[in-house]
Amino acid sequence: MSEHGDPRERDERHGPGDERPVTGENDAENDDANNESAESDENGEAAPEPTVRTLDPHSLRGLAHPLRMRLLAALRHDGPATASGLASLLGESSGATSYHLRQLAAHGFVEDAPERGKGRERWWRAATDGTRFSDTLLTDPDPAVRGAADLFIHEIATTHTQEVATWLGTQNEWPDEWRLGSDLSDFTLRLTPAQARELNERVHALIDSYREKAPAPGTEGVAQVRLHHHVLPRVLE
């Protein structure tokens, strides 16, 4: 039973787009990413498994910027877009989005989407589906890397907070079925570090199992769902 959460439900996590720290990378999921199950396309055939980019010190420093993380998340969640379209979506100038998209491209996070371009209009798409972050980046000998890792983690936490606030402010606009299907719960357990790791892995595996159950394109009532999974130890009094 949820201790402080919404009594209607019970229940997570990766971003930009899908961020997953490991304990060991957002391994936010232990992988921000684990091995992800293949989904089926409209023909019932197995779709390619989601691709995950593992951050190293160099790529982390190329991504760890609030706007770059938001741009990458938008491309992963909503698909290809132009710098001007992203500027309108995120409330930024097109000059800023264009510059930071080029920086993301230089580090391999985004790439051209030529099939969408018309004339001189440049479209961008995410190069991978998710990002894997290792906690070892937080203890890197280079202080610049440690600083980038700290910023990266805090930006993910900020995104989670913003997404929850957006839901709370707009939930009445959704059908009852979706409001009843949402969840905002927290729990307290007494665990060893090994048990906490096991719990994380089992939760991630359960979430990934739903990738195989993704409804066919065009199914009525389908929405993109964001899951946040936090396991945080606290000092016992």
C-alpha cells in the first residue's frame, strides 16, 4: 500500500528522452538502461530493439547542458523537428536551438533527418533512443567531468519534477480512465544495497516487458506514458 501516494493506484524512469543512471549507469536504471525488449510493429514483426548511448566523460560534457538535454528529450519523445519548431516548443530563440543542435550533432546525439527536409529547411532527429549514465562519472578524477555529471543528474531530477507538476496542473483535461491509470506514490522499505539493486532490476524488467505489449498504431485511447523510478536511501534516526 502506498504510504503517501494517490490511493487510486500504485506504482517509475531515462531522458533526456530516456535517461537511466547505472548504479554501477539515468544505470539510472541500471542501465538508464537495461536490455530493452523488442516491440512489434503493425505487421506483428519484431521491431529493432531501442538503441542506447552510453556516456563517457567526453560525450557527457557535450550533453550536460539544460537546453541540450531538453532538445534531445523533445526529439526522442516527439520525433524529428527543425530548430525553429523546437524553439517554439521550448520557448527559446531559434539561434539558441540551432547552435545547441549543432553541438549535439558534433557529439553524436542528433543527426540530420533528410527525409523530412524541404529546400533549405534542416530537420533533426535523435541518433539513439536512450542514454546510459554510469555513477563512475560522478567520481571521475577530472573536476569538469564530475561537475557535468552532477548537472546531468540534477537536470533529470528537474525534468521529473516539471513533468509531475504539468500532470497535476492538467489532469482534469484527461479522461477519467487516464486519471485513474496515473500514479503518484511513494514507499518506505528496509533493504540492503544488494536488495535495493535487485528491486531496481526487477522493476526495470517489468517496465520493459510492457514494450512488447505496445498497442498497434492507430489504437484508440493510446498516450505516451512517462515513468519515474527513484530509489533513495535515507539515514535511520
